[in-house]
Amino acid sequence: MEGGDGVYKLAILGGGPAGVGILVRAARLGLLPQLLQPPDKSMRGVALVHGGSVDTLGVGNLGDYIINSNTFAKSLVTSVLEEKLDLDPPESVQGTFLATLATHPTAKRLMDAGNVTIALGELGKFLGAVGQQARLEMLKYTESSTCFVNTTALRVERVATAPPNDRALVENSKPPHVCKITIQSNGGAPTCIFAENVVLAMGGKQALPTSDLTASQLTKTWLSDHVLRDPGRVALAKVLAAAPQKKVCIVGGSHSAFSVAWTLLQKQPKDKSVSGVTFAPKDITILHRAPIRCYYATKKEAEADGAVVDKLDKCGSVHTFTGLREDAKALYQAIEAGKETRVRLFHVKKQSGPVQTQALDAATAIVWCCGYGTNMIPVTTADGALLKVCHSRGSSNGAIEIDLQGRLMHADSHQPIDWLFGIGVGFSLRAAFDEMRTETRADGVTVYHRRGATLILASMFGTAPVYGSDCATFEQMVEKCERRRKDDKAAASPSAASHNREANLQRLASAKFTVDRGTVVNTPTSAANSPAPPSKLKEPVPISPASRASNSSTTSTALGAAGSSKKAVGATPKGGTKSIVTSSPSPSRQSTMVRRSSFGEMRRHTSHSTLRIDLTGGSSTPTPSKPLQMTGGVPSARSCGKPLTSVAGGAKDAIESIRSVRRASRNQDESPAGYHAEVPVVAVPSS
């Protein structure tokens, strides 16, 4: 093996958003120092190979596109710089190369923009700043890690580190095979580096569909990736300006297709020498095979828009990865509503139907918007054979498929290749949730920075440092963090504090408050003249038949002390009466009231009234007290604390509210000597 001691732990081929995203994720998890300088001194750290210039490190071609972002301006900044110490494992930028980016002008501009879309060029400037800081961090570890710029990776070969019978290999715990990577700088000669693991992050590419279009159609076909950049937009504008008809046929129903239509309608070329193109109604045709979907943050939002919701992801969103967003979504909705007449849609189910053929033949220009393949380099196995890998949906021109650990897979056996990883555009990472009744591809810069990078780091460091405790997969980590976030939010919510109170009120509303036959209602005297606690009645006195009312009245009788019945009668709203008998007072307790709240619930309160229901039942000689002065109004039902005991018994459940308080005089010859009180009556509606 050449360069035996110069084996890197990891070689990242590609320095765009996906490749640099591995360093971003490692920094947030606190693993970057170990990645750039492994504890094993015989092993080198990271080799980052970037084919572009220094100023494109971290951004790649993203800043060249002339469309707006799919997500809000500040979302990308927060995904890189937000502190998440409450997660497991915790994420932080303190003490990392990311910390200085918080004050970077590009980050400030995006944060000031807030929750609005922004030009991809502005996002590219921030990603470029991230790439520059990552490179400066790697320069601190020059003995173990290297950042190559303006350098192209040519091929990867799997080679043996030593002859198979070399026992020293086993004793030193060195891998039996490593990857030999041939690289070449601009204008330089090819050279080789070695690495245990290789990450392919060289982006995607588009190709002309030679099998789907005729020769005449191919001559006027443009690729969407070219049209969405300023040079391509200018070139297409020149062709359309010179043509008598401005017919454009866009093939595809994804975000790229609607972005092309939006660009033609909204973006004029920067080249002032090129005149703008004015489109007439139906000049732009979009041919799509799959149904058009839009992204919605919630099911309620989707249903309000008239969308049919089949599935929701774990966050409750609709069509997270397959739905149109922002400008593309707004254009589609305007077309469907008939507000944008310059664009028409055709849902074609056959590859070469009459509608499709007519639209393609009549078009001045055809724009192909049917996805990306992979920028792939030759990879050979240890025996020198060309490695064949799985492609998404079986197409050799489509994106390369990777498993849920980020590894490429053998085309024949579908077994993962433990030392070869893929990330970014051109690699089909299956989403955790399938949105289209088939495998859904997860794409986006934040996906590369988080999920894609996390899968690779877990293979480098193991699951515990990357996924946290008790998690073996990325999906388990996400579920755990989501549960914790919801629990913390619920605990901090003001409604959480009142949850128990509301539950108690519900229980009180369904409770049955009645007066037991052995219960005596007393009026208290002052504390100084308070008698001894009464004893329990030995014999209850039966209710007088005379006190019973007709069908329109309700009567309730409580027994008085010493076998004497003291009645106070008040009219009910329907003319019925309610009779309550009082006995000796007790100053130590407050009366228990029942009222109907504004929400229709029965609530129990203790009022400031001097009337109470004595649960001890017995009576002793009462002490004369000042008559209770009532104004005829209902006593205050404002709560002043829980009652000492609940009302005993369960004879009636008809009490619904306190309707009025009335005076009731007592028969002087039935009252004890020196005792006089006016007792409020608890009136209930007649049954």
C-alpha cells in the first residue's frame, strides 16, 4: 500500500452544502475535534476534497440559482446556530467554529428578514461563510486533516493494506482494506490519498432524455438546471424573443417545473441587451404525470384549502417533501383558480399520448424538469471489478439509493457497502415517512446538515454519542426529542397549571349535593358566645305531611334540635316551596353553597354567609345572637376556601342553583328562650 501511515479516518469528496454539513453536525454534537484529530495517533482525521474555489466552499452551486428559497430566511440560520441543550444528545455551537457566525453580516440579514422567502443567492452567502469557517477550523489540525480546493476526485479503489498472511496487521488492529482515492488539482498531476471511509457528496446532474423525445424535439430541449441560472435564462430569452410564437412546454410536475414557469413570468434577464418576453394566455404548458401536491403545515390548513389529506407526517404536516412550497405553490394555486391564464396544466398518464405529442411539437422551447442523477466517479472493489450500486426506482440514470445508515448498496445483493456513503443531491435518502404510497425522497440543505450527516457520524463514532442514550436509529432519536419537547411545552404552558383545577371543577359539576335527614342547619353566634359542639340526634323527626307541596312544588325538611321542627319557607321560581329547619349555631364553619356557573357547570362554594349546614346533627342550647340581617339578595358565592367537610347523604340530586334568599320568621313559642334568627331559604326549581 502506498503512503501507509497517511490513512484518513474519513474522506469527503465534495465541499458543497452536504459535504460541509458533516463538519457542521459534528461541531454541534461536540465531536469535531475527535473527527479532525482521532485519538489513535496512527490515524489521520478528515480529507475534504472540493472541486471549486475557496469562496464556493460550503455553498457549491446553490448561490447561482435565480429563484427564491423554499423555506423562510431565518430557518437555515437557526438550523445551524440554534442552541438545543435540552436534547439528547445536546446540541451547541459554543466553543466551535460556528459561534462566530452569529455576528456575521449574512446571518444578520437572514435573521432580520425573518419568516419570509429570500433569494437563494442570499442563502448561498451564508453557506459560504459557514464553509470558510469550517476551512479555518481544519487549518488548526494540519497534521491530521486537510482541505483540498480546486481539486477533483477521479476514482476510488478498494485496496489491501498488507498481504493476507501478515499477522502484524491483526495485532495492530488495522483494517484489512482501505480506499485509494485518486485526486487531481487544477493544472496539477494526479496524486493519491487513502481513507478508511469515503463519503460521496459531489452533487447531482441532469441529462437529456434521449429515449423520451424525438430528434426534432431534442434540438429545442433545455434542462431546468440551466434555465434556473442567469446564463441559461438569458439564452432562452434570446431564443423566445426571436421566435414568432413564445410557446414553452415544461415537462414535469415537481418544484423545478413550477420554478421554471415562475422564472419565465417573473424574472427578467439581467442582460439589458435582451428584451423581455411577454407571454399570452396558454403560451406556457406544463405536462405532469403524477398529481400535483402542495405542502401544508397542518391538516386544518390543507382541508381549508380543499386538499384531500391521506397521510400526516410525525409533525402533523402534509406533503413535507413532495409538496410545492412558497412561489411554486402560489403559482400553482393561481393557475387552478383561473387567475394565471398564461399557464395551463395537463395531467398525462401515457408516455406518448396525443396531448403530450402535440404540446411538444408546437413548442418553441421544451424545458425538461424530471429530476437529477448522480455525479458519480468510478469505484472498484478489492478484486478490481467495477462496483455496481443500486439506483432509485431501478433507473441507471436516476439518483443512487442509500440505506437508512447513509450507505450505498450493491446492485445485485442489495447489501450495504460499509465503507462507502452518500449525501446530498444525487442520492436518494428515504424519508422517515412515505407520502405518496411509495418511497419518498428526503432532500434539502437542512436534511443534509442534520439527518444525512448524522447517519454518517453514527458509523464513525457509534450510536450513543450521536443518537443519545437508548436510541439505535435516527428515527428513535427524533421521536424521543419530540416527546421531550412536547412534555416540556405542556409543563410550561399556563393551561397546565389550571388543568387540575378544571378537572376538579368537572368532578364537582357531576357531584350530588343533598341534605341528609340527620343534617341540621344552624346559624352561628359570635366566637365568644359559642356553645359546646352539639351531639348527634338520637331520633329523627319525620317530615310533616302538611309541609309537602303539590305537583308544582318541591319541599325539603331538615330536623331541628330536641325534636322541635323549625321551618322557613321560600317560594321557588314556579311557585313551589322549599322548607329548611335550623338548629343551634356553630361559628367554626362556613355554609356550603351550590351555584350554576356561566359555563353551565355546578360548582360548590363556601360563602361568607353566617348560615351553615351542621353535619354533627345534635344540638345543645343555643346562645342568643343578633338576628341575621338580610337584604333579600343572594349572598356572595365567591369562594373563600374549601369547606371543612362535604355535605353528607345522597337523598336528592335535584338541587341546581340558588335562586333567592328570603327571610323566614320563626314561631316564637317554638324557639328557645332568647333566641331569634332569620334564616335564608335555599330555593330550588320545582320538578
